Amino acid sequence: MNNKELISELARNLNINQNDAQDLLNKCNTLLGGSFANMDTLSIQGFGAFEVKKKLERLTIHPVSGKKLLVPPKLVLNFVASKTFKDKIKDLQPDE
Amino acid sequence: MNSKISLNELTDLLSDSAKISKKEANAFLKTLFDAIETNLITDKLVKIKGLGTFKLIWVENRRIANVNTGEIQEIPGHYKTTFTPDADLAEAVNEPFAHLDTIVLDDEIIADKPIDPIDDYLNELKNRPELQPEPDAASADSDEDEQPEETYEQDEEPVTSIFAQTDPTGGYQLSQAQEVSMPEEEQTEPEAPAEETTENGQTETETEKPATEPIPDAHLPYTPPAFVESENEQEPTASREWSYEERYEEEKAETAIGETETIDADATEQKNKEKEDEEDEEDEEEEKKRSSSYRWIIWMIVAAVAGIGGFFGYTYLYGLFPFEKTPEQENAVIIAPVPVVRDTTAIQTQAASDTTTKSDTAQATANRPTEPKRKTIAETIEERQKAVREGKQTENQNKSVLATEKMVVGSRLTKFALKYYGSRIFWVYIYEANKSKIDDPNNVPIGTVLDIPDKSVYQIDKDNPESVKRANKLAETILNTKP
């Protein structure tokens, strides 16, 4: 499901037009982005939690050139599925 | 900042920013996440612009061993949820560290270890010439340091050329003289004594030539190399351990020359050979008399002299005085540095005792280039074999006999050859050395005590194809002559 489908579904479920739905979604996303940038953790009941984690700097060797690289630390947004959601997908089997 | 927010707080924020009621905001967010959830389950993939992508990824079933019990359990295949944030969002999140870039670390730091062994190797190279003269030389004189370096430089040029003309082993003599003084001793012995006699005052006519020929050797190419060479050769002299100092001083010069000389003196070889054989005996008798206490004193002296000589040689070589290249000793003596003066005077006194010094030297110099300088291995061997044969067996034993072996059941000459020389083919030399005891090399009676000749006597070298070839040839002749 891509963004358009999501918006149309949201509009259908909320009985609002697609533009409003898109606006809301965009606003929601910017809000989320702002809070994540502040390293906030967002947990959604029944779905999961978004949290920002710091990955420490590390040394790697470039496999081709053989040069040693110092990779700087970075902040990464993670999503951890909640137990309820995990239970939901637990018995799911691949379609094929 | 770092706070935990829930759906309620997000609702508040959304209602504020979108200017909608909290109810609407709450409804929106709920439907949003519900939609994500359900669609994720049905589609396994949900893309939200500005947020990221949710995916369900199938994980195949796998077996794991319980860490505690060691029990093997099977984890059934299942889906796992992944979320990849949008590039924009990821960037925004990583803002605090955005300015940091991956740094390529200096190669120097990485190359730290590979460099070390090279340094060690270089140090080794540096140290080696210092070690070469002799162990106590290093402590004896600080000047010592200069000498070996210098000789090293010189080695590569004319010295080697001189040596190159001499017998094939001669090329190694510089290093051999210092590292393995014993074989060197043996090598020089048959030759050096020729000069001794000049001092001991044997017949003038005979000794004249060997005495004078050294002089052109030392002075004619009286360029640095020649000088250096004479310095180097101190070691062989030292190994011969002369008991009195004066004599040693003189000998030093002579043996120095002696090595190159004997080879040069091919013309007079015939004459010398006879003498050498006699001298061989004398030499060995002297050797026996020497007490070990003298050794140390002499080693020390050698070290000191080498050091001083090296220092002066160094200063002179690098151009205080241009060296005269005339064969006249007077000049040489005048310009020669102090330690060298000793050497040269030794030669000079000797030379002066000869009435025909100058003419002889002149002659010698004239002859020298034309003289066949190359002494083939065969010739040296011939010489040595002669020495072995003619010299009394008992006396020669010390230097020419590596070991003695008694023939027992299962013994073969070839086995001894393999044991001592590393190749079976050299059995011929064992046979050669024990000819008197062996009638048939294929059938040596049990109980026969065999002298295993030293390698140097027959120039035995299993790595030298020439030597092997010679042994082969000899074997053929021996086997053909024997019925």
C-alpha cells in the first residue's frame, strides 16, 4: 500500500475529502518528525513504538580499497512492534 | 526532549497544529494507525510519505540450540516488522550528527606494523659490518664503527674486483674471514707460510719473488681498496694467533697480501708449492705450541689495530692526501697513515732487504696485469691435495681431517659422504684421502678406520655444480682404473 492508497482509505473511513486527509497526514508527519528529532519516543497502543537510538561510531575497513574508515555516530529512528501486533502477525503465513 | 509521548499527546499536538478538535484528531490518528496495521497485514507493505515504510518480512523457520540446555528447538517461520524511515525524516532525526563524515584513517597508522620489520632489517644491515670484524672489536674502539662501514663501501668496487680475479672462494673471504675463521685459517695456511719464510731468512733468491710481489699488490693499486683490503685481512692473521706482537705486526701485512699474492703468484707457484708444503708442517707445529691465553690478548690487539686503522684509513680515504699510485715504497710510507705505516714498513723492511727491490717491483708491476690471476679451483685443490699427500698424515690430521669413521657392517663410503658432505658423490674424496687403506672402494674391509677429510681440502661443496661435477669425474676415473 502506498501513500495515495492510504490517503484515500483515510478519507473514506473518516468521511473527509482526500485533500484534507492528505493535509492532516502531512501535518501529522511533520509533528512526528519534530518529536523524533527531539529524540522523543512515540508509542502507539496496540501497534508499536518509535524510538530514536544512537549508534556509536565504529571502525570499518572498506572491502574494496582496504582503507580503514571511521564511521561517525548517528541517530536512527527505530520501530519496535508491540506484543499485540506481533501476536496478530504470528500466525500469518506467506501467500505463496 | 527524550520524553515518552503516547497517542494522546500526539492527538493534542495534532489538534493544535491542524486547528481541529481533539476528537477529530484522535479519530484521524486512530484510523491512521489502524489503516497502517491492517494494510500491513494484508499488503505486507505500507509506504507513508514523510514518515517511512513499514514492511513485514518473512523469516524462514530455523533451528536454534538452547544456550542453557543445549536442546535444539525449532523456531517456526514468521513475519517480522521492519520500519525504514523516510530519507527526510532520517536526516532530520540525525541532525545533531549530520556534520560528521566518515573519516578515512591515515595509512601510516595502519602501516605501523609492516614498517617495523623493515626497520629491523635495516638496523641489522647497519649492525652487520660492525659485528663482522670480531666480537670484541665493537667494544675495543669506537672508531671501529667507521671502519667496517667504509670497508663495506669499498668492497663493492675494486676490492671485489681483486677478489673476483682470485679463486672463486676468494670472493667470500671478506666475510668468511670474520665469520668462520677456522676454514679461513685452513685456506690461508698453505699459502701464507710462503711469506713467513722470507722473514725467517731462507734463501734470498727463492724468497725474493714472494717478498717483492706483495708490494706491488699493496701499493700499486694503492688506492683505498687495497688499503682496506689489508685491513680486512687482519682477521685471518689473528686467527693464526702469532705469539709475539712484532712478528704479528709484520705478518699481518704479509698475510694480507699473502692471500691475493699467492693467487697472483701463479708464475711462481711451482716454486712456492714445495716451500708451502714444508711450511705447512712448521706452521702446524707452531700452532700446537700456542697457548690459549695468548688468544685473547691477540684478539684484543687485532681489534684495537683494526679500529685505529679503520679510523685513519677513513680519514685518508676521504681525501686528506691523494695517494701515490707509484709502486715506490718510499712514497707509500711517507703518505701512509700511522697504522698503515706499520704495515708498509713491514713490507718495506722486507723489501729493502732485497737488493733488487725496485727493479723487481717494477718488473712485478709490469708482469702483474699479464699474469694469470685466476686460480682455478682445480689448481688450488691440486695444491692442497699435494699438501695432504706430502705432509705427514699425523700432522695434517688436525686441519684436514673432519672426523674419523670406523667401517662397520653396513658402512659405505657414500654414506659417510652423505653424512659429512651432504651428497653421496663426494665419497671419492674419502677414498682419495684413505687410498692407502682401501684397495677397492666397493669393498672396504670392516674395521678399517677412515679419515674423513675436511671439506675445504677438496673444495667440497654440494651446492656448487662444479664441485659435484669434479667429484663425478673423479669417481669415473677411480672406478675405471679399479678392476
